[in-house]
Amino acid sequence: MIKENIENVEERIQSACRRAGRDRSEVHLICVTKTKPEEMLREAYEAGQRDFGENKVQEICRKKPSLPGDIRWHMIGHLQRNKVRQLVGQTVMIHSVDSLRLAETISSEAVKAGVVIPVLIEVNMAGEESKFGVPSNEALQLVRDASVLEGIKIEGLMTIAPYTETPESNRPYFAGLRELAVDIGQKCIDNVSMGVLSMGMTGDFEVAIEEGATHIRVGTGIFGERIYT
Ligand SMILES: *Cc1c(COP(=O)(O)O)cnc(C)c1O
């Protein structure tokens, strides 16, 4: 079933790319595996997937040892500073940097471990109270302040759009994130590139692709509804 779901998502990605005149290779599918058991991750792996997204450090650390070593783990959830040390070395990208203090902690742990971690700045485009992320009018300042830190490399922006039954209604947020990335990119800040736009989930990834997403994060559409216990 997971294989079929992935095929279905893949077809939808391809048609969104066609509509937007984009090449399929510009869009990376991250399979969001939070709460799902290792067997399901293995099925996705066997269907060819290599980019997996989790929102808890403990869950990455628990699942990773029993799964193939070439999986690229993305940290997509809110990150507490006291969990950063455990995460360093386990992830190819942290999508959820939303404060200078967090960026500083990642920086110092990365330096200690002798690695450079690609990070994205999470922006709360819709200004939702319930969501993490910096307000869009503070993103540039956070990028500037974090850009001087060693051990991290800012590669773009991420947003979690509001939950909606009508994906079109999220188009302005995706377009807004792209425009913000273009604006920040034009400042030519050292150690900063704005090539990555992590946006779009099961309900709205096609609209996100049309608006320039380079990384979409799809959970339910591949693994089914999540049950939180
Ligand atoms: C859970 C989650 C997703 C996946 O959501 P679906 O609607 O299940 O596709 C994407 N991004 C983040 C940050 C998440 O926490």
C-alpha cells in the first residue's frame, strides 16, 4: 500500500511540475515518518525513498540504527536546545531554526563535533499563534545574525502553512515565502544561500510546487493517518 501511495504522490508531483514548467529533479520528496513504525519506513525505502523527515530527536535516534545507513534524515519539527547535542551527526538538514539562541546552540554543538549542518529558517507566514517560526518581517534579521555562526550553513526557508481543506488558500503563503527568499538572496549575505524552499504537505504540496517548493514534506499521503497515543 505504501508503494502505491508513493506512486500516487509521485504522479501528483509530476503533474504539478508540468503545470509549473519545472523539472521534476528540482523537487525533493521528504517522506514524513513521525509516529510510524520501522517496517513502514523500510517499505518506503524499498520503494526507492531515501529522504525521511521526523519531528522528534528521540525518534530519529531510536529508528536510525535499525534502518539502512544511506537514509537522509531531516529534522522538521520544533527543536529544543537541550536536544541539539543528540541530533548533531544524525541529520542532513534542520528545517526548523526559528531563533538566534537555537542557531547558536546548533552552531556550538556542530563546531564541537567538527561538522557543518545545513539549516533552514522556519517562517510563520500566516502569523498563526499556534505555530513556531519567526514572523516574516523578522526573518532577514535572523538570517543576518545567524549567518556569522560557524558550524551552520543557512540554505533557505521553511514554512508550515495552515491546515486547510482548500489548498488554494495557502498559495499566498507559499508565494510569500518564495518572495522572501528572493529578497534575502539579493542581499548577498556571506555564508547564506536561499536555494531551498521547504513547503507543502499532503494537503497542499501541489500548490507549493507551483509556487517554487524544492522540498515537500509528505506524511499522511504516504503512510496514512497518524495515531497519537
Ligand atoms: C507532520 C508534518 C508534515 C507532514 O504532514 P502531512 O499532512 O501528514 O503530510 C510536514 N511537515 C511537518 C513540519 C510536520 O510536522
